[in-house]
Amino acid sequence: MRFRYSKRINLGGGLGLNISETGISTSLRTKAESISNNGLSVRNRCFWCVVQKTI
């Protein structure tokens, strides 16, 4: 089994700095979506589940 390391540092206002084995990136999060270098990730919440799709 492979061990992966990642850490997110909150910079305030939904802006964050992501640190992982592959490098450093930034992201902007809201309640329904996350925008990062990898694209837009949209979360749809219902009563008992969370569905996440990367566009």
C-alpha cells in the first residue's frame, strides 16, 4: 500500500495553498465548487450524500 502526503493551508476567504508530493498549487473553494489548476470541481449535496464531478 502506498502512503501519500498532502496538506492544505488556508489563506482566508476560501483561498488555499495545497502542498503534496508532486508540488504546490493554489485553489479557491466555495460551498458548491472548487477552482484549481486541475480545473473546476462541482459538488452536489443532497440529504445523505455528496456527489463530486471534476470538469
